[in-house]
Amino acid sequence: MLADLSEAKVAEQLSISVHTVHSHTERLYRKLLVGSRSELVTRIFRTYVQLNGYREEVIAASQGEPSAPSGPIPALTEF
């Protein structure tokens, strides 16, 4: 989902049906209380940032403060 693949592409890569991908996606949305892919990605990113100690640095950067992260933020694909 983070790679912005369609359900059809995900199904093809995993050798499962599009219906199965859709069912799993809907269950994930319900469990995480989100209503769209963008909400899901936002929730994942925020959780990742909180768990990895970047919260203060990201907040500071979003408010235009000049502090830079103390280390590189790993790609989201490293989940």
C-alpha cells in the first residue's frame, strides 16, 4: 500500500485474487479505524515516527524551526 500499487497489482504480485486483497484491505481499515488509503498511510507514518523517536524533530520541522533530524529517517519501506 505504501508503494501506491493498485489492488490488482498487489494481487498479481502476491498471486492472490483482487477480492482477497480488497477483503484484507477493508479489514485493516476497520481495525485501524481509517477510511481510506491516505488515512492508513498517515497513521502508519505517524506511528513509525513515534516509535522511532523522530516525533519532536518532525514537529519542529513542520513548524518551520531550524532543527534538523539527528540522523537519517529510514525509508518507509523498511517497516
